[in-house]
Amino acid sequence: MFPRSREVLLGIGGGISAYKSADLLRRLQELGFSITVVPTRSSQNFVGSATWAALSGRPVYENMWSDVHSVPHIALAKKASAIVIAPTTADLISRLAQGRADDLLTTIVLASTAPLILVPAMHPEMWLNKATQENVEVLRSRGVVIVEPDEGRMTGDDTGIGRYPETSKIISHIAETVNSPSDLLGVSLLVTAGGTREPIDPVRYIGNHSSGKQGIAVAYAARERGARVTLIVANAPETQLEGVRTIHVKTAEEMHHAVTSNFKSSEIVVMTAAVADARPSLPSIEKMEKESYRNIELIPTVDILKELGALKKQQFLIGFAAQTGEDGLKKAQEKYSKKNLDLLFVNDVSGGAIFGEDETSGQIVDASGVIEDVSRVDKVTLANKLLDFASHKLGLPND
């Protein structure tokens, strides 16, 4: 549904320093990046595919002829938000400069429009060779980022420039190139999405028009900023964001149980779901015939948002209010106070507006009143606005 801006394809060249990329992989994961490893055939003489699979938690792509039906060089090229090759050998630099595509890794590079970051590591004589330096300049002229090698001890007794750079140096270049914020790194975020359905009988239910798009957008935006995200989604069975723990529910009761089970461990809670205010008191276990359809006795469901407002301690609680009519904002502000919220987004859904759309409009409200009017922005943009407020209020570092 959404692109992944923290998706790194890590190519491994065939040098002795290939083992150092294991630390690079781990450090990138700690920063919220997801890593797919593509080793060259020669690199596997130093570090095998089993190691990369275990560390990345993903399949390792070794050659052009595995999973051919999925066209891996194109699929991987499109998925990556950055390609990092570490170490990059003199041979790889030469082949990339020539635009060759004679193995899976170089073919992915040629098929990708993502930023390319190379981490050269080789003996000083090879790095300083005129051919290598000219190839490096050719690549730089094409916008390729070259992380200059360090100077120091090599294999054997050799010393000089060409040493695999410190991991922190490589990560600095990656972060600058990808330009993905990490202010929510390690923060636990809980978000609800969708609309609950309260059964009348096995066929019919009381429901609403919520598509779940806004809550899913919040989950996506939080994941991209490094948060550990739990998404509780009602009646959107196809929803599955990589890197997001997703819990599927149907009714208000199921939503209540899932939310309260995850609330205490959460630092930011965003309640976008449209939870039914009432449910049939006695749902029929058999389909009701039309002739017996006269009235339905309703009983209130648990007010989950109000309950969370009473329970919250360290949590930053964000609510949503779908209102209609001229006094919609006034009602929303009353909801903000009664439910002990930290932030509220209110929108006017008169005539079915907003539901199911990719864009939204409304007002962001806190204790002081309306703090921002939001006019026709996509739902990911709104998600980031709300997360900006939460990040600021929690005093998180502005990355």
C-alpha cells in the first residue's frame, strides 16, 4: 500500500572485510531499517548466505536464476529506498562504472533509481590505482555516493588507505542520503483503525463507513520514523504492513480487549477507529426473517477512548472525532475534555465526506483550542503532523 523509505538493499562484495558488514547490518536494523542482502558469488567464500539470512531475518538472493517467476532483479530494485554495497571491491567498482549487469547485484543496480552508496575496501595499491580512481570519479559524476575508505592495518602486514570504514561513518552517509527521520526510534506506538461491526444475526450487522485508511496511514508513518508499531484494525482483513504488528478484530468488544491488552506497554496511542456506540442486546444465532424484523434492542458498548483517558499515565493519547453540523467543533472540544485526551483531530463527515478517501480535512485540537487547521492533505501527511506534536510533547530528539 505504501512505499518503504527505510528499506535498504545491502550488497556484499567479495573482499575479506565482508564480515564487517554483519555489524553494519545489525546497526542499521537498530535504526529501524529493514535489510535485504544480495551477496556476490565470490563474497560467499568469506561469509555464507546462512549468516546473512539469520541476521536479516529474510531470504538471501544469490543469483539471477532463483525465483525467476518473480523477476527478482526488478522487484528488488523497485523495493529498495537505497542500495548499499559494502565492501565494494575494485572489480565491482569497475563493473558498475561500465554499467555491466553480469550478476544479480549489478543487474539490480542498473534497474534501480534508488540512491547508490558504495563502501570501497581493498589494498592501498588497488585503491590508488589510476584505473580504480578514474572509475570512482565516473561513478561520482553519476551521483553515486562513495564512502572514502579509512587508513590503517590491512590483511597481512600491509597498512595504508583502503581499509573498510568505521560502521558509524557508513551509517552517517546512509542516513544523510536516505533522509528518513528517526525521532520515534524505539518508541512503542499503538494505533486503531477501521470500523467495528456489531452482529444482528449471522448475516447482518450494525456498522459504519470507516475504511481504516487513516489509522493505517498513522501506522505507516510511525514505522517510517522508527517506532515499534502495533496496529489493531477492524474489518480490513487484507491489511498487513511489513514491520508492523497487526491484530485483526471485528467487534467493539474484540477491539476493547486488544487495546487494553496493549495499552500499558505503549507510549503513544492513536485511536482512529470508528467504534460502534451500541450493539444488539441479543444477536440472533439464526438469520432473522424479514417478517420478524420489527425492532432491535440496543445496549451501549464500552467507551474505549474514555477508559484509556482514565487509565493513562505516561501515554500520549490522540483521539479522532467525526462530527456533523455547525456545532461539531464544540462537541469535539467537549469530547477532548471529558476523555482526558492529549490531542484530538476533528473532521466534518457530513454527506459521507472523508470516509474512504485518500485525503482529509479538519482541525487539530488540544487544551488551548484549535492549534492547526488542516485542509485537504493526504492521510499520511496528517499522520505525520499528529506524530510531530506527540514527539514534541514527549521531548523526543528531533532527528
